[in-house]
Amino acid sequence: MASVTLKKNYRCDSEPVTALALSPNDTFLFSSSHSRQIRVWDISSLKCLRSWKGHEGPVMAMACDASGGLLATAGADRKVLVWDVDGGFCTHFFKGHKGVVTNITFHPDPNRLILFSGSDDTTVRVWDLGTKRCIATLEKHFSTVTSLSVSEDGWTLLSAGRDKAWSSFLLPCVVNLWDLHDYGCKVTVPTYEVLEAVCVIPSSSSFSSCLGFYKQQHRKKSSSQAIYFITVGERGTVRLWNSDSAVCIFEQKTSDVTVESDEEDLKRGFTAAVMLPLSQGLLCVTADQQFLFYSLTEYLEGCLKLTISKRLVGHNEEIVDMKFLGEDEQFLAVATSVEQASCSTFPSALKAFAVLVRVYDLASMSCSYVLAGHTGIVLCLDTCVSSSGRKLIVTGSKDNSVRLWEAESTRCLGVGVGHTEAVGAIAFSKKHRNFFVSGSSDRTLKVWSLDVLSDDIEQSINLKAKAVVAAHDKDINSLAVAPNDSFVCSGSQDRTACIWRLPDLVSVVVLRGHKRGIWSVEFSPVDQCVITASGDKTIKIWAISDGSCLKTFEGHTSSVYRASFLTRGTQIVSCGADGLVKLWTVKTNECIATYDQHEDKVWALAVGKKTEMLATGGSDAVVNLWHDSTASDKKEAFLKEEEGVLRGQELENAVSDADFTKAIQIALELRRPHKLFKLFAELCRKREAEVQMDKALHVLGKEECHLLLEYVREWNTKPKLCHIAQFVLFRVFNILPPTEILEIRGIGELLEGLIPYCQRHFSRIDRLERSTFLLDYTLMGMSVIEPEMEDREAKDVRVMQMDTMDADNEPSAEAADKDQKQTLDEIKERASSKKRKSNKSRDVAYKKVKGSAHAKVSAISSLA
């Protein structure tokens, strides 16, 4: 069986999706919901290319033409619109239907621009896109037209509907075949079933090849233009028809469709069907959200067999229990509350329903088969592989019975009747696998023997109980058999767990301590102890020898429904009404991990004994598979550490070789910001720092630039590191053009963190520069820097003298010395005059201060 995986997941809006369509080349996906928004999705990039609103009500159907350029939509507003896919504008607007337009389809020939639409006004209309008008109205149905299909030659239209009763007369449900030459009805095929889909069988499909023997036998009766088609509807069966003889040439004997009982209505059967391309068979959709893939085979001459190749389940209802199945645990048995028709395929005979147990293939997560037989909800199940290699499943139900199944043949081997109320717990023998134990709401335990089973059994037998005991005062919720088959433990709503000796069910010890009912019990695989989970939000471990409580685990915020041992009894996994899955360490009583993947109560927990795989399910109808990643995480961490050591050595080698380009790249790869800062600091001290910096930054990619700017942002916040950060930032902005900088991921957020600190650094530099001007002014006022002015004046005089000497061409040496002496005397005289002036001003200031002080003293004495 081929595996099925989820390839794409498109988030449209919060409203339910009402219509979907694919382009012929599988490039675009078209969708619409109750919001009336029509969206065009690019399948490769998962992006919504464009969206618009065109209808005044929900879009009920969509279709894309053979060229992929036109999209037709049918709405609840009785309109049919045609849109240009590339432009998103309306090209055709058709009105004429008097009811909701339920389906729509283009003519498969791209040269014939014809559109067909069916409505709940019982008519089919043919629209000509060239003349933009209705060219025919086909009236032969008496109820909603549900499906349209065109034959391979393009000259016959097939229409199916929900025709059942009209004017109080019971009329047969029909498929009408319309001649597209004159738009007349040439054949009416009565099907006596409310139809939801009709599909023409292409001559290239596997279905057509399997019909070869039938075509040879009826070659005289059937013409070469006979059309073979498939119908599905409320019966939940697939039927094949021949248009010439208007007879059914094949029909399923039993239905594969589950049904769901509602108070208002009874939903059942198929809701849609389509022939898959490339001979992949038939795909049918059921009312309970299942996808059934059918393939047709010919096992005898003229005898056809329709088998399910894949079953994809979209909804499981509430999951109450599950267990792994098989020697290699490649299957998962799931108990649900979904019902299936159990007797005839005709609607009038649908009186009894069988509740299902679904078995999933874990490789593909498709439903391999179902077990139907219980008339009440299946509350519990267990699995084992018998000594002869048979895969067995035992189930307990609200119908007060237990059933034993053979998984591969899906046959019921035996039925055990004897409980007076619902069977809520069941457990297989672990060692010998020759018995199972059941517990019921009637407060009794029963041991059922499997010795009466044989390999050649053909019909189910009555199972007999070989031991019975009144075990508890209230309902029994859980059972567990010890690994050596010597004990069985039962947990009840009476807040106690009891351990019984097998096979006679003799009481050994009663475990008391929980404040609410016990939902789960299990034996340790290595120690003489039992684990219990209770409605008091706790998990307890008990000693079998004396019934004492060894450990208590607290952490759940609501009732704990399941608890089980992991990794040879060293860990515990639990789930409960809070929707959480928790992992505990037995030695320290600590919860080491909590997983929140469910939206409602988690009722079921299955643990693989060989694979250490977990499966959980609950009220949200979701099955989650969990893998133990402890070993893989350790291995991955070791490999990562080993690689880090090697890369660290490469980094040190690059630093010692002064290969800054390689060293910076490795430091960024290893995410070592401190080492990276040291490299940049050392690089700044080099002579050709800018050249080497540019060389190192040129080879960085966008992600590396993003990481570097994150580090620079952190460095820029610290005054001791900001000068290196500013240098790196300056070189980055000089190297990269603005267009590339804008393409860096999160550049806006990075700049928001850089700008305030950069402004703060620049403000500090401005203040420092202004402070240096004050120092210059102070030194000039103190005449500290005046000698430098005198030396400068002397130099200017020398320059003037040299210019004069050049002008006189060849001046004498004596004249030069005389002039030099005269110049020096003038400078000394000027300096002495300045000193005298400064001394004089100093004396004058002293006299003024002295005089003012004398005056103040005189004034004070006079006042005295």
C-alpha cells in the first residue's frame, strides 16, 4: 500500500470552505468559503496570489476549463460567473436558474466554449461563452441535480440527482443521458437510489480494462458507442452501469461506508466521487469525512471485485481506547464511536448499526481495515499475538459483550456474553496468551479462556468464563495483567485498586489512598509494584507485597486517565482531562516534560513495548504519535559537539595563520560572539584594517550578515565595545548597497536597536570635542601657549628674509647676519614690553584690590 502524506496545508479564513478546484496542470488551487471570498493559491509556494468577492451568497461549486485560463463559480445567489484567472475580473455573468446552483462543469474540449450548470430547481442549463447566453435548458429531473459528467467523445452529457418523490408519487432515481447535438434526452437509466455523483469511466483507466470480458460477452447487445459510468449515493455502494442496456453490470455486496446517527437526520453513504487520472482508480468521499480509494480487479472470468486500496479517515469521533498491534507493532487499533451499516445495502433495511474498531497502518496512517460487530460503543480493547502467530484483538462494549477478532481476516472468532452491564476494561494474558480478563460496570471480573479456539475455525463461537468474582463496589475502569500472568490488578470508581491471583481470582491486597476513582492501573515491567492514575489528579506507585504507597506524582490540573511505564520502568508517561501528556522520572518524582498537542480530554494512551512509540487520542478525535527521541537526541548532541570541536580547531588555526576571512566565517557559524569581537578588535589594530575588513565581509551571506548585525547591536550598547561595533557597522554599510541591506531578514528591527545607541555615542563625541575647545581657551588665557606663537613669528621672519635674499640674487653674509641680529633684538624688545605690560597690569590690579579693601574696612569702622 502506498504511503499518504500531507503535502500542503492552506490557511484560508475562519469560515468553512464550500468549494475547491484545481487547474488542469496542477499549478493553482481555487478555494471559496462562507465568507464569499474567492482565492487563487500557488501550489508550489503556498501563497495566495489574489482574492476577490463576486457572489452575493456562498460559492457552492467551482470548475476550471481545460486551458486553465477561466474559472467558473456557481453560487447560492442563483448566479453563474466566469472569471479570468490571471486578471481576476469577471468575463461572463449568467442568470436564469431559479434556485441554488449546486454544480458546474466545462466542456472537456477547449475548442467548444460551453458551460453546464445544475441547480436545485431541477434543471440543467447549457451556456455558450461565445454568445454569452443560455442555449438550452434540460428538464427531466424532479429534484436537485447533484452531478454532471461529459462522455469521452464530448457529445453526451450525464446528469444525476436526488430524484425520489414528486407530487406524492414514488419515482425511480435516474441518470439522464443528453445528446449534445440537439440537447435531447436519449437515455434514462433508473437507479432507485438518491445519487450524489456520476462518473464516466475513461477507456484508458484500469476500470475499463477490467470490463473487457463483459464487453466481449455483450458485444452484440452493446454498440461501440456505449458509455460505461459509475454512480454513488446514499446506499454507500459503488455501482457500474452500461448506457446501452441501461442495466447495472456490477454492484458492491456490502457497504464500506460508516454512518453517523444524529437526532435530526441520519447521515450515510457517499457525498462525492471522482475518477483519478493515470489509472489510479476511483476516489469516493463519505459523509463522515473519509476518503476511500477503490481499485477494480477481475479475479475470475467475468467476476469483478472492488477493493479498497487506501482509506483516509478525516474524523474519528471520540477516541476512548487504542493499542498497538502486530509483532513489530506496525498497526494501531483504535476504538471509536463511529457506526457502520451492518446488514443490507438498501436504505429501507438500515435498521441495525455496528460500532467500529479501526486499524491504522502506521507507515501510511491510512485505515487498513475496520472491525464491525458490536451494537454499542466500544469502550476498551487489547491486542496480542498468539503462540501460533495470529494477531488477535479483544474488545468490550456497551452492549454488555466481549468479542475476539482475528485482525488479518477481520473475522469475529468468538463472542463472550455474561456481563449484565457495559464492559469498561479488558486485558490479554501477557505470557501464555491463552486467556483474557474483563471488567464491567456490574462490578465483576471474568476470566475468559481461549483454549477452545482452533486455527480452522470458520464461524464465531461462544466464549466461556472460567472464573468470576464480585470485585468492587462501583464500576471497574481498568485492568492489567502481570508480566508473568500470576496477578491481575483492577481499578474502580470506588477509589481502590485490587490485586487478584490468577487464575482463580483470589484477593491478594487492596490498594487504598486515592481520593477519587481510579482510571488506570499497570504493572511495572521490572519491579514488584503497580502504578495507578486517579481522578484526584495524582499518580501513585504501590508495592505488591504489602500494598503500601511508594511514590506519589502530582502535576496534572485535572483527572489523570492513563499512566504507563516507559524505558524499563524508569519513566512514566501520563495523560488526562487537562489535555496534557506528561513525562515523569520515577527516581526523582519530577515531571521532566509536558506536551500540549490535544485540544480536549486525552482518554487513550498506547505504549509500544518494542518501538517505545507512544500514541494518544481523546475527545478531540485526533491521534498523535510520539517517538522516543532520547537516544537520537544524545547522538545528535554528541555529533554536534564533535563537529564543534573540529570547527573550533579550524578557527584557532585560521587565527594563527592570520586568515581573518575564514576565522570570521567559522566564528559566525559556531555562533561565538566573544571570539568574533576579538577578531574584529585585532583586525582594527592592523595597518590595512579597512582592506582586510572589506575582504572578510564581502563573502558573508544574508543570514550571516543578519547574525553579524545582531552581534553588533549588542556590542553597540556597551561603551567599552562600541568603538569596534561602530567600525564594523561603518564597513558593512560601505560595502553593501542599500538594496541588499533591505533584503536582510529583520533589518528594520535591527536598525531600531542600533539607531538610539549610535545617536548617544555621537552626542558623547560632540560633548568631548567641545570640552577640548575649553581647554585651549584656558591655556591661551594662562599664556601657556604664547611661546609657540613667538616661535611661529620668528619662522615667519626667516621666511621673509629668505624671500628678500632671493630678490637681491647674491646678498652678502655680513648683511644677512646684521639683519638677523636686528630681528632678534626686535623680538626680545617686544617680549620684554609684553612682560612689562603684564607686570604693570598686575600691579594696577593689586592696587585696585588693596584700595577697595581699605575702603571697605573704613566703611565698616564708620558704621561701628
